[in-house]
Amino acid sequence: MRSKLLLVLVVCAQLVSVTWARTTQTNQTAPTSKPDEGSFTGIVRESFANNPLPGVRISVVNIATNAQQEATTSATGQFAVTGLPRGIYRIVAERQDFQTVIRVEPMDESPPSVNFWLPTLPAREGTGAALGVLTGTVRNFDNVSLPGVRLTISEKAAGKSQQIVSDPRGSYSVSNLNSGTYEIMAEHEGYQPLRLGDIRLVGTFTAQLHIKLQPTTGRPAPAPTTTR
């Protein structure tokens, strides 16, 4: 009877030891979650044929801190940039022979899937062929077009700037821009001003910049918009 009792005690001790070891190992190897971080994932396609574009350089810049991370799209056009603190980001997609596309996106509790469609560079002839063109849209965080947004586009090296206003569809276009580094400010009543610094546009560029603005307080009523 005594030997059976000792055998039971030995088995129980071994089970406790194994369970403790497994628990300790799990606690040591489990990754530390960081709820204040997120990621941007998406796919880049060629806008005309809708084919995935490999080899596109993706730059993700935190507008508040200017911290930057980069990735390159895979053979299927996919990319992922992880470990990003919450905030508002400037995401740039660049590849030779295609237009540069820049998007402003918030990193919130539900990180979005950010997809790009890159148009090919247009033929440029005649006067102004050596200068750049910048087009884009302005929307709010609910993806509603914002007309009447004042955009100040400043060429940093030359120290000169110009202003335009987004049209009823929230679109805008600026031509005859020199190659260089630009700072862009977007302002609209009821929304937080957004300053985009150090946007580098080089060569005979054609670029798109799609901006999103955050309301100052609460969620104001959407501005009227025209459906395309």
C-alpha cells in the first residue's frame, strides 16, 4: 500500500514539473503585443491594365515625427509595413516610368488596406515639358470629397509658393512646378490644418497627392460633393 502511494506521488510531481516547464516556455516565447502599433498593407497595380506591379518602392512617413520606413512590392505587387505607431502617414509609391502616387492615410484602431494604381508617365512635349505637374484630391476621414480646401504649395529651395483651392469634386491640379522639395499645407474650416513637409519631386515629374483631413472636433457634416 505504501509503495503504491509513493508511486502516485512521484507521478503527480512529474506532471506538475512538466506543466510548469511548458507554461514557463510559453511565457518566454510569446511575443509582446503592442496595441499602440499597427501596419499598412496593400497591393500596387498598373492603372491601365490593372496588372500587379513588382519592384515599387513604398515609403511610409509619419507626418508628426518624420520617421520613415520603406518596403518594396513583391512579384504579386503586395507590400506590408509593420510596427507603426498610431498617427497620420504620408505613403509614397514610386517606380521608374510610372507616375509617383502619394496618399495621406490615418493609422487608427482599424488599419486600412492601402492600394495604389500607378499610371504610366505621359508624353511631355513643347513649352513646360521640363517642368512638373501635381494633381490630386482632398477628402475627409470618411472618404467624402472636400471642395474649397486651400492648398499652399511651397518650393523650399526657391522660397516661393502658390495657392490653389480644391474644386467641387475635391480635386486640384498644379503645373509648371520645378524639380525639388516641396512643403504643402492643406486648410479648411472645421478641419485640422495638415502640413506635408519634404515632399521630393524630381525630374520631369507627374505626381498625384491624395490628402485626407481630420475634423477639429467631433465629425462635422460632410461638405457637398458631386458624384463622378
